[in-house]
Amino acid sequence: MPAPLSAGDAPALAALHAAAFPPAEAWGADAISLMLGLEGAYGFGLDGQGFILARAVAGEAEILTLAVAPEARRRGVAGALLRAAMMEAQYRDALVMFLEVSADNTAARGLYSHAGFAQVGLRRRYYADGSDALVLSRPLSAA
Ligand SMILES: CC(C)(COP(=O)(O)OP(=O)(O)OC[C@H]1O[C@@H](n2cnc3c(N)ncnc32)[C@H](O)[C@@H]1OP(=O)(O)O)[C@@H](O)C(=O)NCCC(=O)NCCS
């Protein structure tokens, strides 16, 4: 079961983030702590295998990051974390959830498409590696 995160979890989450993302994109403990302190921010972790950070403000929610350890992938960890984040967003009165994903990120695109997200925008050359970001969204009323 996904469990709520707090700033005290930041060092362990940074280690997970570094394992999941390329070095240039990995977030340190300070950045994660800062994210968790943003207005409306929250997060869930699942047995040290993965975590999700999100925020819900003024009726709109966004996924800030999602990471699953390489050895724990394709077992439904990200799907469970995403569902927990969507339910929490609904609880916080958000009507829609947004996120950005690299056009090159096949795994994440598969995950989000599977979860009912659809493309609503494009940010060209958004990432450090020059890839485009797709902006995806999903209404939460049907979550
Ligand atoms: C993307 C990521 C979070 C997926 O985590 P995961 O726990 O392996 O995902 P799940 O097992 O919950 O997969 C759920 C669905 O997503 C899709 N999916 C997941 N990995 C996939 C892959 N490599 N290729 C295609 N589809 C994939 C599938 O539809 C899958 O359902 P299925 O296994 O029944 O076919 C993980 O690969 C990761 O941490 N990647 C690096 C960090 C990252 O890209 N984060 C997202 C940034 S927006």
C-alpha cells in the first residue's frame, strides 16, 4: 500500500531518484525536501521501491516526479503510486491532473496512457537532452 511521505524521507527518496533517472536529472535530498514543502504538495512511497510527488492547488493537480527502482519495474508499483496520487488529488478537490513527460520516455508514456492521460500540449526541446516534453492531462472525476 502506498504510504504518505514527509520531508524526513528526502534522503532515501533522493537515492531512489538517482537510481531511476540519469545523473543530470536526479534530484538531491534538498530539492525533494523543497518540493514537499511547496503549497499543496504531497507524496507517496511504496516499500522503498518507488515514490511519487504531486501537488494540488486551486482545483488543479500536477505530478512533480515519479520514480521506480530499476529492479522493481513492471510489477505495478508506478500504477499503484499514480492511483494513490490521483485519489489524494480528488480528496483535495482537484478536478484535473497534469504532468510533463519526455516524448522519448516509452515506459512513462505507456504508464500514463494506460492510466487514461491524453496529450494536451507540447514543449519543444524542454529537457536537457533536447527532447520534447508532452503535456498530458486527465480529468479526475472519472478516476
Ligand atoms: C516509468 C516508470 C515510473 C514505470 O514504473 P513501473 O513500476 O515499472 O510501472 P508499472 O509496472 O506500474 O506499469 C504500469 C503500466 O505502464 C506501462 N509500462 C510500464 N513500463 C513500460 C515499458 N518499459 N514499456 C512500455 N510500457 C510500459 C504498461 O502499460 C504497464 O502495464 P503492464 O505492465 O500491465 O503492461 C519507471 O519505468 C521509471 O521509474 N522510469 C524512470 C523514471 C521516469 O521516467 N519517471 C517518469 C517521469 S514522467
